[in-house]
Amino acid sequence: MPGSATGASPVMAVHEPRHGAEIDRGETRMPDTIGKEASQDDPTSSIARALSRTERDYRRLRRGLVALLALAVVVILVILLWAAREQNLQHARHTHEQIETQLEQIRRRLIGQVLDYAIWDLSHLAIHADDGPDLAWLELEMGSNLHDNLDIDLALLVSIDQEVLYEVQRGEPRPPTTDHGPLLAQSRLDEAPMTSGFALWQDRPVLFATAPVLPESSHHVQAPSPHRLLFAFEVDDGLTRILREATNLPDLHLTATPERPGRLPLRTQAGDPLAWLEWTPSEPGSVMLRRSMPWLLITLLGLGGFSALLFQRLRHQARASLATVEELRQTQSRLAAQQRAWHDLRGMHLRDASEEEFIAALLECSSQLLDIPRISLWLLEGDDGRLICQASLVPETVGEELFGEELEAYLVELHRTPALVADDAPADPRLTGLHDYLCRNEIASMLDIGLFVAGELRGVLCCESSRPRRWHTDEINALTSFSGLLCQFAESLRRREVERTLRRQLHYDEITALPTLHGLEEHIESLRRRGPFLVGILHVKGLNQINDSLGTAFGDAALHEVGELLRRRLATPELQGVPARLPANRLCLLLPGDDRAGLHACLETLLDELDAHPWLNENAPASLHFSLGLAGYPRDSRNIDRLLQRAELALERARGEARHRLAFYDDALGQWQRHQSRLERELRDAISRREFRLYLQPQFAAGGRLHGAEALLRWMHPERGLLGPGDFIAEAEHCRLIQPIGDWVLEETLALLAGPLRDTDLMLAVNVSVQQLRDPDFPARVEALLQSHALPPHRLVLEVVESLLVTPGVMPRLASLHALGLSIALDDFGTGYSSLRYLQELEVDEIKLDKVFLDPLKLRQDAPLARSIIALARALGLRLVAEGVETADQADFLRRQGVTLMQGYYLARPEPKDIFLRRLDA
């Protein structure tokens, strides 16, 4: 190799795979899709011929597309016309069938009316009387009543020999006449006992029905020759009116000579048409066609215009492609040379050439390919970010150093993009700090490639030209490939390991070794395709106690055992399920099928086994409790996130179960969720409408002296009246409204202390929620309120429930509040998770004895746990308030134990502010 590449440093001489500029993410190789050996055919000539053929094909395709569009227009028009005609015909058939259905219903109704009068014992007796029909009865029952109530235009009583015995026309009895011949003759065409149909009466078509008069019961003997009843009403008036209303055809009418397309004959039983129902049929298909034609034409015109623009653009692109062929021909020779040089360097790397030899060859090949004499290798050394030239084709450059602020923008750019291309280096703002170096060496343009090892910038391969030039893409790629030979393999191995680690962390939980929901995406899709399945959420209760008492390592070990047991039990043929890890102390169960009755017993058995299992080991036994809520796909939802939400709702129900703590989602849970949403909206409105009220429950010292009170919250609901905190506090905490509500209680309490109670020594206690204590600004707000009201801090007691002491981030807030001079009280002491360590660290001033420790006094004379807590408070020097005092026996017991501060229903119930203030006067 030429010896001009001097000064190669052993810093680069590492016998491990090296990382170059991060352009190619696989094995570093030269682009070879165009750069083939010189002996092969010139590919640019083939490209030119292909582009010419493509342009001719564009022209033929354009003509074909025009013909295709024209054919498409014709076909679409034919289809639209055919569809419109079919829709018109279908609508006409539907109208025809609708009218026939209405006529049949009217006919059946008329038959029913005739049968009501004909098959009737009274009618049989009156009509077949020995002395002839009872005309008075007939007039009473079938006189005007038929026309007024049933719209019967004609009623006849006809004997067996066609003699009219009684006649009523339009509600008026008439003397029997003989002008009913055609009607009577038509009614005798059918030998059946009952006849109905259309006939002519007084030259007008009527709808008639006739039936013989027969007894209704078997107590009366049928007449040998029973008379017949005939009812009829005119078609021209009543019938057409009913049909127009039923069919929504306003022009439907009766005609003797139909002229319109819509018509229906009214035929006698012999099949002869008497008249025609005629109407103008609607044509929805034609209406649809007229409305759609303008849009169709606009669409076709737009499609044609778009196609014309598309082909014009393609033609321009073809011409532009032809213009690039010459540039491709010029590039071909460079690519072939770059390919040979890359293979030579790759061969040197594989045969373990020395670092000096390899770097010298690299610089020389780069110089020949780029046709520039200044190629150098710079290494980044030291904590101050100095660049030192380690090898160069210009010997005097070796050993030169660049450092300081002048490199800041330059190095930032190299970190952003490994290839820094500067066609006009002196004017490039990225190289402002190197201006002196560029001028001193008369450098006009630069191409620098960053060298990265293990993701860190370790050096630069620098190409410098003394004349302005444009760096071609193939030149940048070639230099990038050269630099990549230094350390690309090591970086690829490191990257693959990182990817495997990230994938493992994303798809599997490290503690339980169970997959996450991301890791079960393919399994979930498989369950979707196979049919219904259940999604369950299993809550593990008791891990926090293990973490607090034994440490997080034991909690993780217990959770790992839970995962292993679940994996084995779910793999049984009865369940065939798969477990997964969810955030917090929750696991997910995926169970195929939706046989809830069959799975219920198996899952109950599983929960019993989990509850009874001795977790951890004999030296560190621990008990856990499990609850399971399930939702079904697709019964409850087709969306996995929604299924998880509904499984959470079922879990809430399950955690309230007495024994098995197992529940399936149903619509009742959805109603509960809607109720909670409504309650949340009402709570937000209550804040703005100032519907909350402050109640006070007095606290008494020895001798019945008023010591202070606990501030309690009530809600004056506009519909449900006065509500206690049990009706809304849980939802307020869930929707994060407890903080503004708690701030309101605190402000009202301080205003009461600064107002009516300023001249007293009474103390008021306020409950503080976990959300308030998690707010870093809460102590500052309390301090500002105290200062604004000019109150001594010791008169305000902040009560926190005992379980909050183990909540992360709460202890520092309580310490800050205690430092202000406020009294801190532990509410419900003895029911949570605190220990003596928390009492000492926090310096609690007061503990409140929970009523659960006083309840045994209702059944016996002693309460050992209460005595222990009282003794503990006395030993620690803490003030103790016994709450929940409900009986005289409880009060006497507390006095005997030396408790002086009490609170409860036996002494006083919570009361409004004005009633509490009256106690001061008393």
C-alpha cells in the first residue's frame, strides 16, 4: 500500500467486529443492483429502450381507457334504466297486492258482521217465528243501527225462494221490493251456506255477504228452510275512501272504463268485471334515476379529467426518466469501481490485515474513487471532545487537533446524521466553528462520515476537496460502506440482543414469566376466529402486606408462584385457558367458549385452591385472597379493551361476594356504571352550585365539657335530599373530585374557626384524602389559608386513615403539614396497616379509637383490644379520642380506662353549623 497514509494509531486496532456509519442496518455491503462488471451489457441502454416502449404503451393505454370509459358509461346507463324499470314494476306489484289485501280484509269484516246477526238465537227466533218474521225486532236490531255503526248501506232478509221479507236501505226500513234481482241471483251462485263477493245493485257495484239464519245454541231447532241475511255496502263511496286511507293513493277511484296503468278489476263470483279501481302508480325508480343522473355525469367527468391529468403526468415522468439515463451511464463506471474497491477492502478485513495496512488502503481507495487528494481519519478522544487526526494522505495533517466550542455544532450534526455533506463548506452554518481550519487548508467542500462504536461517536472519516463540487449519492454510499467495515458486525450483534431483550420485556412479564396482553395478540385473534371466549381479571389481595412485612422480593416470589399454579391449572382439559399478566396485582385469564354454567364450578374450585394454597414456603408462610370477574366475547363486547373494562366491573362485584368472589358481567353492571357516570356529573354540578353542607359532630372532654368537633360533609341533593358521605365519597375519589371537595371543607372549617369560634379554644378536625396528600402543593395551600385567616395552627386537626401511611409519597406531605404546627390524627386506628414505626416517624399527635373495638361492649363487660390501644396511646403520650360511642356502658368503660375525649351518637349526632354554635351560648 502507498506509504502516504501515515500515522495510523493503534486506537482503532481492536480485534472485534467494528461499527461504521449507521446507514445499512444489515451486513455492510456495496450497492450492486446497477454496478455490475464492465463486461456485462450496458444497463442504461436497456433502460432507455424500456422507457421509449413505456411511452408508446402509455399512448395505447390512454386510447383504451377512453374506450373503456365510454363503454362503462353505456353499461351504467343501461343498468340504471333497467333498475329504475324493475323498481317501478316492483312498486306497482306491491301497490296491487296492498289493495287486494285491503279488499280481502274488508270482505272478511263484512262476513263477520253478517255472521254476528245470522248465527244468533234471538235472531233465529225472531225471524223464524210461527206467524212470520218479527218486523219490530228486526227494525230495532237491524234498522238504523246497521248504517250508523257498521256503515251497512243495504240489509235484506230473504226467504229460501228469493223473496225479500225485510229491507233496510242506508239505515231506513223500506217496503220489500223486487229490484234486487241481480244481487239476489249473484248471492245464489255459490251453494255454500255463506256467500260474499261483488255484485250490482241499482246499477252500482256493492260488496255483499249473505248467510243463513241459524240458532247459536243446540237448544233451538234449526228451521227447515232458513231465511238468509244479506248485508252490502256501496263500493264507490265507503270502500274507495277506506282504500285511499290505507294505501296512501289520493287519486284512487272507481271507474267503468280504466285508462291508467294502475287498475284492479272488481269481479263477480263468475269472474265478470263489474267495475275497476283505478289510480296513478308512483314511479320511485324513475325518480331515483332523475336524481342520480347529474351526480353520475359529474363523477364520470371528474374521472375522465383525473385520468387525463394522470396520463399527462406519466408522460412527463417518462421524459424526465429519459433525461436521467445519461447520468446513470456516468454513475455506472463509478459504481463498478466502488464495487471492486469494496470487495478488496472486505477481503483485507477477512484475512486479518493489520490496522495500518487496512486504514491506508481505505484512504487510498477513497481518494481514487472520489478523485480528491485529502482523505483523513480523525478520532474523538478525551472528555473534552477533542478530534485528533490519526491518519491522512496529507502527512502534515497527522497529529493535528481540533477541540473546544468550535466543534460543538459539528459534532451535534454528526450525531444527528452520520453523513455530513457540505457542498459549500465555508458557507455551511454547521461548520462555522471550523472556519479557521477550512481557510487554512483551502477546503471548499467536505464529506464527513461518523464512525460509531456501540452507538457512540468515536471518530470521523473526512474527505476534503479544494474545489467546489457536488457529492453524488453513490459516492456518499460508497464512503459509508467503507467506514461501516470497521465495526458494523459488532453493532449488529449488539442491536439484535437489544431487540430480543425489548421484545421479551414487551411480550413477557419478568416476575411471573407469564405473557402480557401484547404477547397474546395472536392467541386472542385465534380465539376470535374459533368463536366465543371469556376474558377474566383475577385480583390478588395480600401482596402489599407481603411487600411491607417481608420485602418486595418475597412479594415477587409469591406472584411468580401464583403464575405457575395458574399456568398448570388452566392447561387442564376442563378449562384449556391461558393466563397473562396485567398491571398492578392483576392477572388476565383467556378461556375458550362461553359455557358460564359449566365454567362456574371449575372456576370456583380454582379460587378455593388459590385461597387455600400456602404461598412462599414453610419458613415464610403467607396467605393471599383472590377475586375473579369475567366478560364474554362477543356477548358483552367485540372490543378487547371494552371486555377488560367490563371484566373490571364484574371484578368489583366479585370482590363483594362473601365466599367465592366470582362474578360474570351482565347488563345490571352496565346500569351501575351508568349510575356512577350520572353521579359523577351530579357531583360536578354540586361543586358549582354549592350544594354541599358542613355538619359538625361534637367531641366532649371529661365532665361533658365541649372540646371541639369533627367536620363532616353532607350533600343537599336537589332530588334525593340530604345525603351522607357513604352515598358519594367513593365516586368522588374515583373521578378525582375529592380534592376540590376536600379543599372546600377545609376552607369552610377554617372560616368557622376564624369567625364564630375565634374567641374559643375549640379544636376542629377535618378528614384529608389520599388525593389531597399526593398533591405537592397541598401543604402550601394549607399554610396560605392559615395565614389568611390568622389562625394558630394547633386548633386544626387533620385526620388521615391509618392505611394511608403506607401509600408512597404521603409521609413527606404529612411531615410538612406537621411542621406547620398542625395536629395529625390517625382515624380508625387499629384497622389499617400501620405500625409503631410510622407513629414514631410521623410524630402523630392523636389517634382515634375505632368503634369496632367498642362494639364487644354491647355483648360483654370488657373490650381487651380497646384497653390495649388505650394503653398504647398512654405509653406513647398521644391524645386519644374514642369515636362511635353509642351506649352508656361504652361511655362508662372508657371513663374507667381514663379516656377523657369521646365522640358518638350517645353524646351527640352530627348537626348543622347553626345548631352547633348554639352550644356555645348554652
